[in-house]
Amino acid sequence: MAGTVIVTLYQKKVQIDEKFRIDATKTFLHPSDANIQNITIQPEATGDTYTVTSDKYLDYAYDTAGTKTITVTLDHTGTEPDVVKTATIEV
């Protein structure tokens, strides 16, 4: 295993236009495997992707209601596949 993506959502439900934090600060790469290239967060399945490699979090607000799927990806230099984790939040 190359690494682990840990996604922390401090709320299970948010309102439209309410800012909240998608926190991936506990994401890590096993030291012997490779080097981190990028950590990205995609707040919606069909939305934009944001590179958060240095901060490892994204403050975000949704403009529509529904169940949103958040995807966090850890890209690395190793031979194992990139590490991907999803989480959901209700808006």
C-alpha cells in the first residue's frame, strides 16, 4: 500500500452557500514507497478539481442541494496506483 487518504468532514449536512472545510490533513504516504506529487480534492462528482498539496484542505460552499460525493486523490511517484477516497455530504 502506497499511502492512505483520510477525509474529515466536521459536518454531515450543510446549507446552500454555507462554507465548510474538506480536510485531508491526515493524508499520508508511506515513507519507503514514493514521494507525494499532488493531493487533489473534487468537491462534486462532475465539478472542478482543486490541488491542495501544501494545505491539504479546501474551504468550499455548494450552490445546489442534494447528496454530494467528494473525491480526494493522492498522486505519488511510486509504482502503486494513486490512492483515492470518497466521502459524501448532504446539502
